[in-house]
Amino acid sequence: MASFVLSLHSAPSDTDTLNALQRFATSALAQGHTIRCIFLYQDGVYHASPCFDLASDEFDPAKVWQDLHKQGIELHLCVTAATKRGIDLDQCKHFSVSGLAEFAMEAAQADRWVQFK
């Protein structure tokens, strides 16, 4: 079985990309593969922000992240990208703050890196 590292680079308004990431992760786990971590980078760091005010019938990115976290996937948030975008790091539930060096180490230990833009 393979091990994967996933990265997400798009903003929460791009629901298609987040849906694709979630489907990939769920399918990979169901097939016995491992997901070492998901790394939020560039505008993807906005997914970690708790400042969503959504109607009950709208897609909820926070629920996707909760579900992925419950499946045992480590969620990493790029500290530099988050800080540049004004994300309050203390408010980011389920996410570990890390840098590109940590991401590079995770990617080097995985069989594949899959990028979602």
C-alpha cells in the first residue's frame, strides 16, 4: 500500500477542489493506503479560519476538516502563509502549525504527494 501527503492551495470558496480532496482521501483510506498529512498552503490556509458564517444549506468546509481529522489524518497549516493572511493561529482547531521544512520532510517520507489547487 502507498502513503500519501496531500496539499491544498485553494480558498474555501473553491468547493470543488475541497470535495475532490475529500473524495481522494476517503477513497485512499478505504483501499488501505495511508495519508501522512494534509498541508494547507497559500490561500488554502483560509480553510483553518473559524470565521465562517454559513447558512445551514451551504457547503461547510469546517465539517470536511473535522471528518478528515476524525479519520486520523494529521492536518498541517503553513505558519508563514497563515500569518501573511491574518489567520489567528490560536483559533485554528484540528490544525498543527508547521512550515515548509516540515512539509518537505513529510513529503520525502511518503510515496506520493498529491496537490489540490
